[in-house]
Amino acid sequence: MKFHQYIHDLPTYEVGKPLELVMREYGIQPDRIIKLGSNENPLGVSPSAKQVLMESASLASIYPDDSYHELKNSLSDLYGIQPSNIIIGSGSDQIIEFCVHAICDNTTKILMAKTTFAMYEIYAKHFGAKVIRTKDFLHNLDSMLSLYKKHKPSMIFLCTPNNPLGEALPKKEVMDFITQIDKECCIVLDCAYMEYCRYKNEEYAIYPKDIINFPNVIYLGTFSKIYGLGGMRIGYGIAHEKTISMLHKLRPPFNITTLSLKAATASLKDKDFLEQTLANNFTEMQRYISFAKQKSLQILESYANFITFLLHNKLNSTKIGILLLQEGIVVRNLESYGLNALRITIGTPEQNQIVLEKLSTIIEK
Amino acid sequence: MKFHQYIHDLPTYEVGKPLELVMREYGIQPDRIIKLGSNENPLGVSPSAKQVLMESASLASIYPDDSYHELKNSLSDLYGIQPSNIIIGSGSDQIIEFCVHAICDNTTKILMAKTTFAMYEIYAKHFGAKVIRTKDFLHNLDSMLSLYKKHKPSMIFLCTPNNPLGEALPKKEVMDFITQIDKECCIVLDCAYMEYCRYKNEEYAIYPKDIINFPNVIYLGTFSKIYGLGGMRIGYGIAHEKTISMLHKLRPPFNITTLSLKAATASLKDKDFLEQTLANNFTEMQRYISFAKQKSLQILESYANFITFLLHNKLNSTKIGILLLQEGIVVRNLESYGLNALRITIGTPEQNQIVLEKLSTIIEK
């Protein structure tokens, strides 16, 4: 059986052990695990979404309404756009896949920041496209622009706020950048963490409406972060209706579960939960900032729901990651991004208290 | 922005109205709709799965365990295979996509029966592959074999039992066919309805174990039909571990919701529910068979959870479909398959009673 060469070249999937089994080996019970490695909402599922999920269990046998009518209407109201500007994906990941699939192949290039969301490169490789990265550590639109002019990529990914580093781009700079890119090149604005950024600083706030008249720009949002539905795999893309119409050609029917649609619609309306999430995030982030100052550790300014520690030579992110794991604490070691750094999701006050205590003990050893 | 030509050539997605809105226009309340158009389990969600879903609502914020450890172990036990022989997809549809993506492009051909599951062709077109179909109405392996020899396709789809016609292939014929196909060609055995077929006739029963030593054959199963989880988007592919390893390279992380995994694992173990589903299906199918005989209507022998009526010239499937819809009954009009035929999911006794009464009135008008 002949698989495409670029499929052969993809890394082999290593089946990991479930987290709960790993923890059990360390003698840690499931209810004691502190999971701050995946930027999930530490307050959990919104009460409204949880109630809807429980009430909807008997709908699990029924295929979803494939028009996604209710959710698209709710998103339209939220953002002041039309349902025809929206495509719903199994996480915003799936919209990334649709974009790469629709535009790229092994003759095209994709431009992105040096250190950014890992799935951009993975999807690029799924279609054989070549990845070009800036040399700068953080997003740098000047470098992007000069690489754009040099390589003429078919697609550019901007992630603001950026995962896994947390920096964001001022709206004015993003809009200037967009106008300097040819309409032939697709710009994907990944705004998975934008709700946190808007709360922190209005100058960095980008809304779908800002980009909707550019035929080549796609705004991505997700229900996995502030909306507390990481486990339900649902996100969205917003763009000019002609662009959305093209991406829809690649959307398989029923790409979202019936329960995810119900939960997402409910979570959009739970304003109290969103407020609590934001307030907790930035109040608690201050504790990490104070801790870093006190211990002379370098952190990056974060516009998202996590904080990234850049470690100095005496501290090793992999070793610290394992030591924390043995205490039942999961954080993200950024070694796979080529960094001696740890990304920690801002947790609840109780979780952060424990994390900072353990981290303090580990680094002072 | 330059989209691939084969994306342009795909049909534009027409946003339909949600079923409940259509029905409301006909004056029919949501709880009175009889939904027998999508081969969902008419008994609904299994009680075990429903309980697990309700208990798991607060896990909706947590990404799934991406190893799918628990579900793979349960499937391994059921089929006497290894977890390394299994890949989990967002419906078995997603496994079809992985296969086409890994093997096909605009230089390759895919062979399938004249009238079979619509998604095979849709995914073929997503990757620009050419579709070749047999001329025979039902699956005919002799025709398949001669077309295989003539066109040398990279992939063959067999759907047994076949959606939307209901016929199945004897195991012996399938195994003979497989041995006559070169190992360079991938054979996808879509067994979404196989549980019904095994119950009806052991000679038509195919198990994953039967094909697992052929490196080029992939068995597809789903939780959408007998397991009553159509709304949770979960299915699986089973094959030689080398083949599964290649397909895994294309699986995005977290392609299944946390709740779907829990529900699928629970539904596998609810043997009473499966027995009830099978008994209801074949007892109730008899009523459709008797009805057809009584009204001199042609039906196809079905090995699945639906029955297909081939209508004669005086009856029009589109008209009948609309008249049933106005009564709150949804069935599948097969006009889009080029047939004057209706596919009706076998419902509960109460549902079938109403459907047969209404159908009787309509055809006698």
C-alpha cells in the first residue's frame, strides 16, 4: 500500500500512558492531580453549560443539527456579524486544517513565528507544505514582513496572544501588517486566548469585525479556553462570507457532537462565569509575577491564561517538570519548543498556592 | 487567495434549516417528530452511557486522555485484538478521511459500488481523486474485480451491510475478493452496520480478526448505530498495526470529546441494550416486510437497521418524503442517489405503527 511520501516523513505517534496511570505510579490519587499543563479553565465548566450537558444526555444518540443554527446565531449576536461569516470546527484546530488543506500542498510555504502553536507546523506537514519561521523569539511583524517579501508564502499564522509564550500584538500593528500583505496570501489570526487579552488591554483587543472585510484574513476562536469546554472539541473561524463558503466545502457533516453544540451555546451566555474566570486569572497571575520577582526568575508578560518562566542555566525545565509531576502537578515543559522554560496555566487560588510552594522548594534545592 | 482547483470544484454547502424549525412551520411540535432518516438507534442512548454522560458533565472542561487507553482496551477485549490495531475517529467518517488523505491525490482512483455511502466520494473529491463505480445496482464483487483489473485504483470501498440499500456480502466472498487484490491497493471494509448483520446471518458476519493480517485492509466500525451514540461522533478503524501506525500520523490530537470516550466505553458493556436493539430491529422489520407484501411494494432484503423501498413509477419518493415530513415523519429520500426510493430506519413499535399508517394513506391516495 503506497502512502504519500510526506505521510511517511511525519513523526510516528507514540502512545503515552494516561495521566491518571502515571500519577498512580507516583502514589497520587486522581482527585489530587493539579492539571495546569493544557490551559484549560481552572474554574471548570460553566454552571449553565454543565446543566445543559446533564439535561441533554439523552440526545447523545441523535446526530447534531448540521446547520449549527443556534450556535452561529449566538456568535453572530456576540460579535455583530452574520451566520454566513462563521464556520464551526472540532476545536479551532480543525479550521486550521481546513485552511491548510484548501490552500497548501508540497509546492507552498507557510510563514509563522519562531515559537508558536505547534499544530500549525503539524498541519503544514500533513499537506507537505514548507514551514518558514522568523528568527525572533517573540512575534515580530517586521521580520514577518521581510520574510513574507522574500519567500511569498501562501499562508501566514499570527497567534495573538501567542501560545506558548503569552505575548500579544497591538491591534494597530496587526491591522497595518494585514494591509501590507497581498490578498493572494491567507492570514490566519489565531485568537484562542483573545478574551483574556481584551480584558487586560484594549489596545491589543482584536474583534472578528475588524478583519471581516479582508477576503484573505481568518479569525479563529475557541470554546476550549475561557468558555471551559476543552473536552468538548469546539471552536470557530470567522471571515468574509466568500472565504467561509470555500472552507465549508471541506467541513465533513456532523463534525461537532450534539452535546458540544448545546454546551457551547450555553457557555456563551454565562457572563458571570466569564467574569469570574477573567478576574481569577489576572488576580492570580499577580502571585506568579511576585514569585518570579522574589526568586529572580524571568517571566514573559502574559496576555493569556498562563505564564511562561524562562529558566536560567542552573535550572532545567525537564527536571523541574518531573519533580512537579511527582508531586501531582502537571505543567508544560517547553523543551520540545527548544526552550528551557515552563508554561504554567493560572489555576485556582488553592492550586496556585500549592504550585508556588512546591516550585519554591524545588528551585531552592 | 488561491484555493486548490479541486476545492473550487466541490459543491457549495447549502445551509439547511434545523429540522425543528421546518417542523414548526408544519405545526408539529419537537416532541412529536419521528426521526427515521438517519439510522440512529430508535431506543436512544443506552442507560449505562446516559448515566456516564450525566456523571461526566463536569469533565467537559478537560481535554481527553489522548491515548484513548480505556476505550482501546475495551475494543481489544471485544474483538480479540491489540490496542495497537486500533485508531479512534470522530465517527468512522474520520478514518475514511485519514485513509484517503494518506493514499490518494489527483493522480489516483478510488473504486466503489454504484450506490453506497455518500462520504466515500466526498472525501475522494476533497483530495482530488477520481471515483470509479460498478454499474450494478447492488455490490457485485465480480464487477469490482474486473474494474479493479482495468483501472488499478489505489483504494476500494466495500460497505457491508451497505448503506443506503441494506444488502450484505457473504464473508467467504469478501475474503476471496481480498486475496485477489494486490497488496498495493487499500481495501476499506465499512462495517458500520455489521452488528445487525451478524445477528441476522452468521455467514455474512465479518470480524476485525478476519482481516487483521492483511496489511492493506481496514475494518471500520462505529458507535453511531447500534451503540446509540450518533450525536457523540465516535468510530474506529482496525487494521494491521503498521497500517494503523501510518494512519495515526494524520490523527489530530484530541479528535474525540472527553464525554464521547466515556459514553462509548460504557455503551460497549451494555449488553442488554444491544440485545434489545437487535431484537426490536428484526421483529419490527417484519412489519415493514409484511406491509410491502400487502401493498405490492418492492423492498430490498436488509441486513441493517433500515429498510429500503424501491418505488414504482406511480409513486414518487420526493413527494412521499414531503408528505411524510408534513406528518412529522422524517425518512431518507434516495433521489440524491439517483433512485426513486425511500430508506426508512426501523423505529420503535409505536413509531413504526404511525409510519405504516401514514404511508398507507399516502400511497393509496
